[in-house]
Amino acid sequence: LAKTTQPISMDSYEGQEVNITCSHNNIATNDYITWYQQFPSQGPRFIIQGYKTKVTNEVASLFIPADRKSSTLSLPRVSLSDTAVYYCLVGHHPAYSGAGSYQLTFGKGTKLSVIP
Amino acid sequence: EAGVTQFPSHSVIEKGQTVTLRCDPISGHDNLYWYRRVMGKEIKFLLHFVKESKQDESGMPNNRFLAERTGGTYSTLKVQPAELEDSGVYFCASSQDYGGSDTQYFGPGTRLTVL
């Protein structure tokens, strides 16, 4: 499983765009990049997933350069309710490459604090 | 569509007692996962069901933990007997099998406190 490195914490003012970068130098060819968000006392919540280039949904954008050794989660105009821990995960479903299970490997995540 | 639900939300028991946690996955999801976060540590995988079969139980800490998923619907995780180090938050997740990208949806978790 590819190891990921991301900032421990970040602070941002309300209304700003927040970019959280994750490094995954050992990403495999069939790995996907997935970001989860977790609020206190809740389970992780899927935000976005991508394989290459750019993915955008109603919540965030995910930028992945050509070499895929890093990715950047972009949150537009954050609000106080975006204060949470954000996890970057890298992995693939074994149906892609054989038997096994797709266990997610969580790191420490990035604690984002949005300030009024 | 209802999300993943877990019961109870919080359980406080004494060392040596038995506790059973329940997870109801999203309807139609064949894959069901258990994870846990113990105090100050990262979220760790416990096991994975595909329907009623255990696909991977490599993360189960010891034989005091027993997970079942009879009928391939809801799942239970029993801890017997509970020890102090079992305290933490137990998460359940479910997913459909889409091949390369398998998005897991998590429940709110069950907080287990062993005194």
C-alpha cells in the first residue's frame, strides 16, 4: 500500500480557498486517490476520488499531476462547517489485480481549522 | 437512501464483560468492513465481508473478537471478554463492488469504553 504524507494541520479564514497537498511517491499504476473528511464523533465521509488530471464535484476539486506522485484537494470558499480532519488515501480494489480485500489505510490526516 | 447505521452509539462496560456491536450497511452493498480507532491512534482495518463470507480478517487483533454477517445483511462484532485496551471507536463501512474504485461509506461509529 502506498504511503501518504500530508500536513498535520492547517488554518484558514472563512471564505478562502483551501488546498491540501498529499504526497504519495510510491503510488502504483492501478491505485486510485481518495479523500475523506471526518468531523468529531462521526465516521469518515467520502469527498472525492480520482485517478489522474482533475476531478470536480459539488464539494471539492482534486488535482493530480501527470506523475501522480502527489495530489491536491481544493476546497473553495471554506466555511466554519468545513473544520474537520481530511484524509488522503491511496489504494486499489483487488478485483483490479487479484484476490484480496480493499482495506483502507488511514494516516493521521490534516486537521483543518476554519477561523471566522 | 439511508446510510450506514451502527448501534449502539456508545457502550460502557466493565472489563471481562461481553459487548456486541451492530452495523447495518447501505441496502444492496455486498461489501462490509469493520475498522476501529483506539485512543490516540489512527483508524485501523479489522475485517472485510463480501456478503456473508469473510474476505479478509487480517486486522482482527485476537480471538476475543468475533464478527458475523449472517444472511449477508447486517453484521455484528462481539468482543468477549472485553479488555481495557479494546476501548475506542468502532466504525463500519459498506460499499458496492465497482471494480477499480470501491468507495466505502462509513457509519457514525460506536464508541466503546471498557472500565
